[in-house]
Amino acid sequence: MTKKETILINGCSQGLGLELFNFLDSKKYNILGLTSKTIKKKNIFHYNPMKEIKLSSKLEFFLKKQKIDHIIHCTGGGFGYRSKFIDVDKLIKLFNVNFFSVYQINKRIIQNKIKNKKLNIIMIGSLAGSETVGYLGYSAAKSVLFNYNKNLSKFFYKDNVISKLVVPSFFTSKKGSLDRLKKNKPLIFKRVLKKKPYSAKQIMKNIEYLLKPESDILNGSTINISSQEAKSVKV
């Protein structure tokens, strides 16, 4: 009998992360989650980088016990910060959630990794990191993932660490960004709909492939599943 691999999903309080937690086959994988919210669900643990970027001693201990095979980073958000002169404290919050939380989790799990055991890292970026579809702070925070992904693949490939960056544009998910856009800015939401956004399920089907060993050839790659026309809709 094949031993089940363990997947850690960082950022599964809502949107793509939560849908992915429920979508992946629990008969095939041990699925663990990190969330900033209190969710009474088995195998979901608390980590809120909006309040404290450092890992708690409890979380450090938990991660050290796990033999994690895959990390999927779904954490992120722009928090509606639209100022062209965004306050530094808000900018730090954006970087904490969109990048530094990813860095902290990766660092801890790579350091804990058993020698020669493969670790597959999948990060969910955003078209806003390379195109002018988002606001300054969010776009800046997401842009860091592009070079970080390249550096992970360069410096850790000898340690059997595989890294991939998925870059979607607009997509629908339960309690995701488009749900909030529909509620808060219905006119812009209608413009986005004309671009035929993807569904979370389509994104998750791509992630399913990236969990397979044959996708390791994409180490260091940016998997662009964005409609380039999305850049004409500024939200």
C-alpha cells in the first residue's frame, strides 16, 4: 500500500485555500491547513501573519513533527488599500501576508526537512505582480514572489526542493476576492465578468497536476494561467 503524502495549505480560511482543502483527495493525501481565522475543523491550525509574522512556539512544534511533502501557499490579499501613498504600516501588513508568511513557513519546513526527502512548494501569485491590475501595495508584495521562486529553485535544488509559482488572473471562489468585489463594487464586477474569469475548480485542477512527480520539470517556473486581457480591468 502506497504511503499517503502530506500537504500543508497555507491560507485556507476562505477563497481558493479553503476550497482546495475541501477539494483534494483525503484518501490520497494527509491534508493540513493554516488559517488566520478560528475554524473548528480537523487538521487546520492557527497562523495569523496580519497580527504576528513570527511562528508561535506551538506552531513551530507542530511543523517540526510533520513530514511534509507539499506546501501550497494560498495566503494573500490587498485589504482594499488603494492609496498611491500607502502608509508604511499598511505596506508592511501587505508584505507580511503576501510574502513574509510564505517565507517563514518555507524556511521552517526546509530546515526541518529530512535529508534527501523531496519537498514540493507551490505558491499562488497574482497577475497584479506583473501587470497594472492591482493597487501599489498589493502589486509590490505579489511581485516579490517571482524572484523568490527563482531563488528557491536555484539555491535549494541540491536539497531536493522543488518550487513553482502559479499566476492566475481573476477567478471565482467561495468568499474570495470576486465575491467581495460583487458586494462592494458591482459595476466593476460586471466588467470583470465580461472577461470570463476562471473558476477555483479550474485553478485546482492545475494544482493537482503540480502535485505529481512529472511536474518537477517545472522547477523554478512561473505557470501563467492568466488572461492577458485582464490587465484592461483595473479593480
